[in-house]
Amino acid sequence: MNKFEQLGLNESLLLAIKDLGFENPSEVQEKAIPVLLEQNTDLVALAQTGTGKTAAFGFPLIQKIDAENRNTQALILSPTRELCLQITNEIKLYSKYIKGLHTVAVYGGASITEQAREVKRGAQIIVATPGRMQDMINRGLVNIKNIDFCILDEADEMLNMGFYEDICSILSDTPDEKNTWLFSATMPAEVARIAKQFMSSPVEITVGSKNSGSATVSHEFYCVNARDRYEALKRLADANPDIFSVVFCRTKRDTQAVAEKLIEDGYNAAALHGDLSQAQRDGVMKSFRGRQIQMLVATDVAARGIDVDNITHVVNYQLPDEIETYNHRSGRTGRAGKLGTSIVIITKSELRKISAIERIIQQKFQEKTIPSGIEICEIQLLHLATKIKDTEVDHEIDNYLPAINEVLDGLSKEELIKKMVSVEFNRFINYYKKKRDLSGEKGERSERSSEPREIRAGDPVRYFINIGTRDDFDWMQLKDFLKDTLELGRDDVFKVDVKEGFSFFNTDGEHTEKVMSVLNGYDMNGRRINVEISKNDGGGRRDHNGRSSGGFGGGRSSGGFRGERSGSAPRREGGFRSDRNSSAPKREGGFRGERSSSAPRREGSFSDRPRRSESSGDTPRPRKPRRS
Ligand code: ADP
Ligand code: MG
């Protein structure tokens, strides 16, 4: 007798379970299923995400439903449309050998009349989001007055999302005699209140310790300067070539901006947030599931209910406002017994939050340093070598070998290997050899008093730059150059003060990261640009440059630099960009989860050079992260 049979499940369920490939029940299943089968009781079950809660209530529910009676007998409430569809799908799989059993999903953003019609045709089980359910009830499109079971799935999430009143109202529309089963990852006060209000002496099941994180997730934090946040994210991605991750930002705007930057820089990334249409969100989720997207940048709300297995990393690009939310984020990885890593990119001023989170998850964080450029190059190189080794040869290539051999004739094996690997490696090494380390920020900061103060997004920051009139710039030309190179707006670069061999200028703190990463190392006709944050803070804002460089103002605008600009001014090698647009395979079908090292799609990230807007082609330009 198999384990599921021992729990008391019947033949049609056992067949479906076999099809699903479940061998052994998970702990929450083992604890909940027999209780729910044997007793008519209320139940509160606490278990982390990814522990198999859907089947824990789904199996006994299906067994208890009378499939010959077409009335609605069960209502499952879940926080999001995404989850609602997932549960519906699972329930359908579990019940596929039971004739006449119908499950209908009811959620916002789709036709309510169509959903009502489906319900009317006979749905013993309705899986609904609270908002749409309330709507249906108000319009008299559904009758839940005689249900036998009500399941609150991810109760903590639903309450987090502000569904308390909807849930109370829906529950008061159901009969008192029904059984209520509440499933949740955590037990905050609001969940306890619902349980108290709507349940009578529920059986309690806890898997793992209450409110604790999953043992399959390890937690790491990286302390960086605020302006290095994005660069740190990129390095973490580069240091994990097979990353398949959700990157959490605090706001929709940041989510969009980070995703766009990543895309610009050649990563397989996409944004998921509430400003996208449902169709767009569905598209993103589909690509993510299909692994065409390696980095899904999401808000907490939009990511609720993301149930994708095998996520390798959760990245907290910014910590959530409510540290409790951390648990939900990290629960997106380490599912179904797999290992996962939850990463926090944090600034020194936020460090105290780490211990607060440690108390909640009852697990310790490991402090790590962002890998150096050299370390990343090493990782990438080994990854490439492994990939070459593991690549299966398609013998179509045989046809081309004579010609290829001719080209490569005379190279020794050693030379050939070196050159082959360099094709990929050069990009990394060229990018990273100019880059400073992001690590050791904490120590450095306390030792060097000249370390820039913490930059806040709205504050003006003054920079020193090692180019000036000697390089044929006057203030207007330098301003134009900076604005174009940094892709900033007209007024974003101000207080430009040009001296002979160097200059000063200001931007808002929100642009500092970009200024530093784009300009430092920029090659201007063989001259390497160097930018530093100036200790002299340059005073207030935008008094229009003061024309401090007097005679130069405008006078030479048609001469020297400007006139030559299209020819000799520093710009990225044009070919790069158009290359990527025309030939970069977004994703070759069979490659699931693997970065294709030969696809030119990542090249953007390994050029120091800023991109010119006019060559942006079809890639969306980053929306400017304006602070209000
Ligand atoms: P939760 O609701 O607790 O977050 P799910 O019910 O969504 O977790 O299950 C997570 C994943 O584990 C799903 O892919 C599901 O198919 C799988 N799963 C559930 N139970 C088992 C089992 N007994 N054996 C193997 N996989 C399982
Ligand atoms: Mg679930």
C-alpha cells in the first residue's frame, strides 16, 4: 500500500497522484489529509510556501465532494488571480478521474458573465479571489448559501492585501454548519482574528516552527553603497550564470526602472507590477515559467502567488517596508525540497533590519561581499568551459567544417582553446578590468573620512571630472555631452563649471549610480574619463550654470567639439547595438534556463560606453527614475 493510500485516499485520487508523479506525501499533507478525511472539522494549518498545501486540502476536499450533485459545495478563496488559476488547475488534475466534478475559477480581469455562466452550468468547487467573489455575490450570480466547505488559502497574503472585509462578508454569506479550513504560511494577528471569528475549535497543524522560514532557503546579505545597488545586482547575476530569480523592488516605478536597465544591459529580464495590463502580466509569467526570463523584477503585490518551481535566487533589491514581507519573498525559492538562496542588497544604514529579519525567520544571514570583477570572470570562464564540454554536437556542422578548418588552419589546440574561450571572455574582462570592487564598503567607509556622505536621491551631488577646456569643451558643450552620454534630461545636469584640465558639474543623487558607472573608464578618443564625487558640494540647485566659464559660453559652439562630434566624439561602437537588435536570439528553444554564451544579447552589459539614444532601436529606454 503506498503512502497516499495509507492516508485514506480513494482509487481515483491515487491514480491521479500517480500521474502527477507524487511519491510521498509532504508533511502538511501527511498531517492534514487523514484529519480532514475522517472528521468534519475546522482546521488551521500553518506551513511554508512550497510545502504542498494545495494537495493537503485538495485531496480530501475532492474525496468529500458529491460529484453527482451539481450544486456548489466548496469555495476556495485565494489572494490573486494567478494563484486562483493555479489552484483550479491543480484541482482539475487531482480530480481528472472523477466524472462530473467541475471546478471553476472566479477572478477579476476576465468576463464576469462568462464566469457566472460556467458556475451556473454546475460547479461543485469554486476557486475565487475575494474581490471578484464579493462582486458575484452582490450581483446574485452565485449561490454559496449551502456550501459544505470553505477554504482560505494563503490567508496571511489575503489579509495583507486588504481583503479582510471582503472575506468577512463572503464568509457571512455561507452556512454556519460548513467546515472552514485555513491555510497560511504565517500566523499574524489578523489571521488569528479571522480564525477566532469564523471557526469553531479548529484542529491545528503546524509544519516547521510558526512563522519560521523554510529550511531549504539560505539567506545572504551584501552591504553596498546606495549608489552601487544596481551594479551589485548585475554582478550577482554575472556571478550566477544560471540564475533564475525574482528580484523584488519596493515600488512599481523602481521595478520598471530596474527591469528596463537590466534589459538595456542585455539580461533576460522583465518587470511584473500592477501597472501592466493583465495580458502583459500573463505574457511575462508565461515567459518566466518558460525560462525565457531569468530575472523577473517584481513588486510584492504582483509577485504574490508566483508559484514557479526551481527559482534559484530571490533578490531583495530593496528590503520591503514591512519586514514580515521578507518571508513571503524568500518563500518563492527553495520550493518542493529544492535549495534556494535569498539575497539582500543592503546599505549600511539599513543593516539593523537584518537582525530583525533573523528573528522573524529564525535563521541567520551570512554576510557576503560582491564578487570582484576577476572572480566573476573566473566563474564565467569555467561556466563557458563546462558548457563547451557539455554541448552536444549537431552533425549539420560537418558540412561547414572544411571551410572552418581552412580558416583555423595552423592554430595549435592550445591556441585554439585560448582563442575560442576569449571570444566570450574578452567581453567580461574588458568590462570588469576597469571596474572598482564593490566589496569591503563597510570597512572602507569607517576608515576614510573623505568617503562621500550617504547620497540621498533628491540631493544634488557635485562631481569632479578630468576633462575641460583643453579637451575642447565649454560649459554648454560639456553639459550637452554629459546629458547625451548619460541619457539625462535637459535640466538634469547643472552647475557645470569648466576649467582647463578638469570640470565640475552636479546631478541629483538619483543619477549618481549612473554617472559613476557610465562615465568612469569612458574612453574619449583614447583619453580615459575619470569622475569622482567632489567634496565641494556645489551649493543649491539649478541657478543655470552661472556662466562661470565666461568667454567660452556658446562662442565655440560650431567649432571643435560640436562640429566633430558625430565623427570623433566618444560613442559606442555602433555595430554593437544593431547587432543585438537584429540577431540576438531572445532565447533558443531547447536551452531552458541556460544562458547562451554565444548570443550577443549580453554584450550591452560589457561595454563601458553609454548608449546613444538614437541607436536604442526597439529596446525601451529606461524610464527616468524621477523622485516626486
Ligand atoms: P504551497 O501551496 O504550500 O505553496 P503547492 O501546493 O503549490 O505548495 O506545492 C508546491 C509544489 O510541490 C507544486 O509544484 C506541487 O505540484 C508539488 N507537490 C505537492 N505535493 C507534492 C508531493 N507529495 N510530492 C511531490 N511534489 C509535490
Ligand atoms: Mg499554495
